[in-house]
Amino acid sequence: MEKSEVEVVAVCSDELREVQSFLEPYLDDRQLLRRTSLELELLLKHAFKAVANGQIVAFCALEIYSKKLAEIQCLAVDVDYRRQGLGGILVQRCVERAREEKVKELMAISASDEMFLTCGFDYSLPNQKRALFIQP
């Protein structure tokens, strides 16, 4: 079966249910953190999706905490559409949005950092402190 063309666009605020349905398998597999409907709805303001055959095949959002800091959230790509650059395109859209919003620092927390490194992210900003974590 030949794959159709993929289009990357901003998410509309009325697409909450469609986004929730797309993200559900990633939540069930614990690849993404579960969010309330309200939390996810707030993310849609700065969210992007890749669409093929009228269906979401990838999703990513930018959560802006302040003019100083924002975070890439909910990056998910359908298994049939991985390794085609969609994750990188969505991350780049979030980087561009952060730039438009004049956010100074953008972070991404991921179990798989290779793609973020190719998008220009690094483990810490130059001459900055690093985050350390513990599970209490």
C-alpha cells in the first residue's frame, strides 16, 4: 500500500478529541505522560500535527511556561510514519513558535534523545547549570 502525502499544520482548538484519540496508545504504553483534558486543551494553542489520509500521524506541542522557558510536549509519531523526518519537522515548528513568542530557552525531556540532538538541542545550554533528577 502506497502512503499518501503528509501535511504538517497547526492544530485547531476544536480538535481535542481527535488529538486525544491519537495520543491514547502512547499514554497506554507510558511513552507519554497522561494529561487531563484541560491540560491538553491548553497545549493545543501551540500544537502541530502531521496528517495523512485525513488522519493524524504525528503530533507535538509547545508549552510556554514564561518568556524565559518553554518545553516540547507530547511528541508522538505513528509507527508507520517514523524515520521520515516528521518528528524533526514538528519539533522545528515548535522551535519557530518559541522564537515568535520570544521565549529565551526551550527544553525537551525525552527517553530518546538522538532526534533532539539532530534538531540542535544539547544536554545543557553553554555555561549553564544542568538538571539532575531522582525518584523519591
